[in-house]
Amino acid sequence: LEHLRGIPMLPELPNNPTTYEEELLHDILWSKPRAPPGIGNKHGGAGAIEFGPDVTDKFLRANGLRYIIRSLTVPQNLKGYQVTHSKKLWTLFSASNF
């Protein structure tokens, strides 16, 4: 989190990041959780990484956090939210016209 605080806010994030900071912000915005451990290949759409529960655990420990709350896609259960990675990763859907 400390590294993220040092990145200046961009007025617009490019579709094809060219700097380390742009790539980092791109992956934060578009990454997707998955069941298998580790980091997966970039998937379709925005082309961001997929991350497993071990990655979630490592991030939480490194930053003294208990949960991650994210929003991006309609959760698979279509309930407006989905809880994964041993109840440590919550996905909320709040955009009606996504």
C-alpha cells in the first residue's frame, strides 16, 4: 500500500500501460480472483492478471489487513456480492448498467 500512495493519480488510465505505475494501476483495477493458487496469465477483456487465495493472504499479511473489498464484475452467484478466498475477498456489484 505504501508504494501505491506514492503513485500520482492519473486523469485517465491508458488501455495499454507503458510505465510500471500505469501497469500497477491497471492490474489493481482489472485483476480478477480465481480458485487455484498463484498468479495466472492475463485473461480477456482488459487483460489483467488473475490471482489465487495465496496471493490474497500474502497481500493482507503484508499490509496488516483482514479483508479486501472490490467491485468490478457481476459476481457468479448474481446476488450483488460474492465472498471468496476463505471469506477474505468480497466482490460487490454496484453498477446497474455495467
